[in-house]
Amino acid sequence: MRHPASSVSCLAALVLAGLPAAAAAGETATLRIETTKPGHIVAVVTERATATATGPGGTATAEGMHWKDLCVAPCTATVPAGLRELYVYDGGVLPDTQKFQFAPGAHTVVVEPGSLLLGKATMVMSVLGMVGAVYGGVDLAMSSPGGSVLLGSRSTAVGITGAGAALLAAGVTIPFFNKTRFASSQDKE
């Protein structure tokens, strides 16, 4: 008969085999954080939590995280070596996180934050565009060749539909370009 503890230790060894080697206790990584938009806060995520509840109406999930502020970029900070998740927020930037494996030693982290204002504007453009496209499209579908039911003329309905479609397209496309980007490299000694 196999001993249960040996099965657990074998399983743990298999799970840990795929992970990068952990840094020795006390080893640190010094991060020189550069940015294209000074003034935002750089933090390290210390913990994440997820809660899920199910019921007759469906499933709801809530996620949260705790973090420890490191500094206001551009800056230099020290973190324990190993896998760390950096969080960038405040200062009018689009908040985001990114995980890095920091070996002991010096690293340069470059943060190119997206615009928070542009992120909010894309939400407004998407909503207005959807309303305009649907309203104008419904009016066109219900109108007769001589005129529009809701907007008076077909040309107005076509204009509202086209403007709504353009706003919706912009609101959906811009977030692909307005992202916070991270890059990390270990400095040569």
C-alpha cells in the first residue's frame, strides 16, 4: 500500500516542476520605472480574490485585488525577486496590471499608459453610436419612399444611421489602440 504523503509530495513535485525557479529568500529586484506620462502610481499586487455565487437567476462573480504602492513614476523601487504583478493607476491613465518574473538584480520597466479620458470617451461614443444606428435604422425600415416616420426625411434618417454606425465603429476600435503597455528588461551588470 502506498503512503498518502508520498502521493501528495509527488504531485507537488510535478506541479512545481513547471514553475520558474523561485528566488532565494531575501533576494530583491531593483526596478527603474520609466514612463511616457509622469505622475501615475506604480504598485505591486499583493493578493487577488474571486467570489462566485450561483442561484436561480444565474451566476455572479466578483473579483478584487489588494496592492501596495511602490512609487510615483518615473521612479525606482525595490521588490522581492520572483513573479510579481505590477499595477499602474491614477494620474489620468488607464489602469492595468502586468505580471513579470524578476530575477535578483536591476531591471528597467517601461510603462506606456493609455488615456483614461479616451477610455471613457469610447464608452460614450459606443452608446451614442448604438442608439443612433438603431434609431435611424428602425426609422428607415418603417419609412415609406416619400419620407421618414420619426425623423421627417429619409436623408435625415440615413444621416443619423450613418453617424451612429461611425460612432459605434470608433467606440469599438479605439480601445484596441488605447492600452497601457508594459515592457521589462534586466539591466546588464
